[in-house]
Amino acid sequence: MVGVASGAPSPTMPDEPVDVRLVALDMDGTLLDGDGRVPAGFWPLLDEMTSRGIVVVPASGRQFATLRALFGDAAAGMGFIAENGTLVAHRGKILTTDSLDPAAVVEFVQAARAAAADRDLGVVLCGVRSAYIERDDAPFHDEAAIYYADLAVVDDLLDVEDAALKVSFFDFDSSAGAAPAFARFRDTHQVVVSGPHWIDVMNAGVHKGAGLDRLRARLGLAREQVVAFGDYHNDLELLDAAGHSFAMANGHPDVHARARYVAPAHTEAGVVTVLEQLLHR
């Protein structure tokens, strides 16, 4: 998700050449431009990286199906960390999933229903086969559809028969305003603010960084061979898991505090700029 301006310094780069073998990319506010599109300059770089054996891994709160559709035919040779790390895939094969206990899902949905009495709040149950919503009004449905290509409207989320990877909450006002409704789950689960309006709840210890560690281990790569880019709180662990981490210039100050380097803003094709320099030294 798009972060807040941070007054970031000029972009920085590693002093020495990097043996890049895996590139992990957050989507919204990071790779995608201001219109939510992949920058034109990224496609030839993707072809080059694939030909050089570099694994390109979108790492997002978005659904696996949504990410695959975004990259079209190129997705067949890529890795994916979807649903904020609850699903990891490589070359079209799902490697790992991490699903919630059904009793926990009931608690999360009931908490959201109680909070919705005072807030304009929508819930997405993010399953392995599809994502599910109860609200079918256009404003919420259209917002959820941006991130969930496989999206079904159901009468009751608690009747869904699908393993739940995470439960996401969209607050039309702000995620900060909705956060207190889910604060009590922090003792037992991973509760992360994914953007100005989204909150995700997953199993404890599940995040993009854990997904990156799993994929990196499968590929037999060293941490120093990994480059990662991010802009918001749900990217913090992703950056921690990479030997070379870049905060976007538009990123949240907390992200700048955790990353080793700074990339130009997503509206300036910052990921493309940095990758061109890393790959062509």
C-alpha cells in the first residue's frame, strides 16, 4: 500500500557490486506506479533477470491469483509471496500455505461485525481457493476486487468452507481508527497495518519475511544474494530478510529506519532505477 511521505534523503546504493539472485518486490507503493500499473521499464528488466537465472518474487498482501494475472505469461517462471506471506509459490507450484484455526476466524469476523456498528468497515476472508466478502455494495466490492481477482460474495463468511490464510479488514476512514478493534489479537496472532485503510490478521510469525526465508532456503541462496523493496509496515520483515533492502522514498518512516538503502519513489519508477544500476554495474 502507498505509504506517507518521509522526507527521505537522496537514493543510496551499495558500495560494492551485488551478486543478485533473488529480487523480492512489494507491489502497491513500491513497484506499481501511481496508477497501480507495472512501469513499462520493468518488463525488459524482468526478461533479463529471468534469462540470467535471477528469481523475481512479487511479495504482497494481494491474492496469488491477482499477482499471477498481473504478470501474465511471465508468472510461470517467477516466485510469489502472496497474502502477506501466508502462501509461497515458485514456477506455478504452491510450496507452502499457513492457514488460520477456524475458531480464530470466527473471533476475527465477530470482532469486525462489532466494530462495524460504529465504523464503515468491510471484511475479506482470504482463502486458498478464493477470497470471500459479505458486503456487496459497489464501493467495498470494487476496492476488494483490486487485490483479489478470485472474489466471491457469500451470505455469511462463517459458512465458507475453505482454509483461511488471513482475514483482512478495510476501513473507509483509516486503518488507524480500526486498529483498536483488533488490538487484543496481537498477543496470539500477527496483526499488521498493510496500508492507510487495510489491516491483516494472520497466524503468529507469518509475514512476508518468513515467506522470503522459506523460498530462499528452497532455492539454496544466501541472504546476501537477496534484494528486497518495500514501503509500508507489512514490508518490514521482508526487508529484514534480505541482505540488500531498499525503502522507497515515498515509504513510511518506520520502513526507512529498517532498510539499508533508499530507492526513488514508486511514482518515479524507483525499483526500475535501482535494478538497472544493480544489474549493469
